[in-house]
Amino acid sequence: MIGVTGGVGAGKSLLLAYLEEKYGACVVRTDELAQELIRPGTDLHGSLQELFRGKNAFDPEGGLIRTRAAELIFKDPTLRARMNDLIHPAVKTELIRQIADRKKEGRTPYFVVEAALLIEDGYKKICDELWYIYADENRRRDRLRKSRGYSDEKINAIFASQLSEELFRRNCTHVIDNSGSVEESYRQIRSILGDGII
């Protein structure tokens, strides 16, 4: 059970795909899991409608408009904390259920969970190792401008809301430096897990 975290723009997705392809890992991205848990008709969806009442955060079909919600919560730390208090415990409960199911099947060599709040939400208690995917700030900024079209103002707000590099490093078992070439990042993973099983 490996927990993977890191700042936005660090390039986690590419390395998670490598873990799936090379090591047969079952990768769960908590952001995607949360989207499943907040779809219209769920208890969480109703709670979010209450939280964002009057803030134009839902589309005509009742789905949460993620870009609008992100804009609101990055400007309002209290709103962000209330949203996290609703979503993160539900995600963790579902994740623990999925892990238990996989253990029963006994066919998954690695279970990898990617979470932005891996450290803050206490995933250390359920993971064997925590990995910090690091990339220098300038590279992360460049990636976010190019791949997501983020403004400097939005990037600054996101960075301000995340843990410091020191806290990531202090709480994680391994650091993968993803500032260089993809092959160099893969080499670092192989140094931890070996040459892979696939």
C-alpha cells in the first residue's frame, strides 16, 4: 500500500501510469473517487448543494461545476475546510473498503492511492509507505500554465494552500525528483521497487 502525494504540477499522473503499466499496481486517484461519491443523487451531493447554496456552483443537471467550486474554495479557506470535512472522510471510507476487497482477491501486488491531502488526512496510518513526487517550483508553474492554462494568480493561490516542501519531505518515506527527464523519474521508482513484474 503506497500513498503518493506532491504539489500540483509535480507530474504525479505520469508516474502513476508507470506504476500501473510496469508493476501491475491498482491506482486509485482520490480526486476521481470523490467525483463518483458526489454525483447527483448521493448524500454527499445533497450536502454540497447546501454548502454552495446561492454560489452558482452547479450546472442545470445538478452536477458540481468543478472549476467554479475550485475558484470559490481557494478564495475562502473556511469554505474549503467545510468542503474537505464533507468529502475526505467519505473518500477514505470508500478507499478502505476497496483495499479490503483487493486483499480478499489477492491478485494486486501494489495498491497505490494518490491524494492531495495524503498527509493532512492521516493516510500514514493505512499506507505502508508515502511517496512525495517533487518538482521544482518553476517547472510546476510552467506545466500548469501550459497544460491547464492557469493564471499566475490562480497558481499562487493553489501553492499557498498546499503543504511546504519541508513538510512533504518530513512525512514521506521516499522522494521522487520529477524535475528532470521521465526516464530519470522511472529509474528512481525502479530503485525502490525493482525492475517490475510486467
